[in-house]
Amino acid sequence: METDFLTEQRYYKAQKKVKEIKGFYTHLTIYCLIIPIIIFINLKYVPHFHWFWFSVLGWGFGLFFHWLGVFGFNLLGFGKNWEERKIKEFMNEKN
């Protein structure tokens, strides 16, 4: 019974991770498709002011932090690893 639960839990975590990775790559693909269009529009119609940098940098920071969240890199030690350690700690206290 317990092994079925653990297998099901691992499957759920793996499924969730795949969904997060898919979301990140979708985000990256849209970024790579839209940014060149924004640059083209800017350089075509307002070549004297390069406002496309605001979009490139702002969206780029968002994409960077999405990458950090998906692939487990965290700032200041707070992230998914910290959450999992705390959950295990609380589960061990009850036992």
C-alpha cells in the first residue's frame, strides 16, 4: 500500500515538473518569436528612439526568473528544495 502511494506521489511530481518545463519552453519560444517583431516595428517606424530595449530587458528578466524557478535554482536558499526539506521535517516529527 505504501509503495503504491510513493509511486503515485513520484508520478505526480514528475508530471508537475514536466508541465513546468513545458511552460518555460513555451514562454521562451514566444519570447523568441515576438521580440524580433517588436524590434522590426521599432526600427521601421521610430528609428531615432530604440524603445524595444524596454521590452527585451523587461521580458528577458521575467524569462530569466521563470528559468530559475523551473530548473531549481533559487535565490537565498528559498525555493522548492527548502519546501521539500520542511515537509519531510514535519512528516518525521509526527512519526
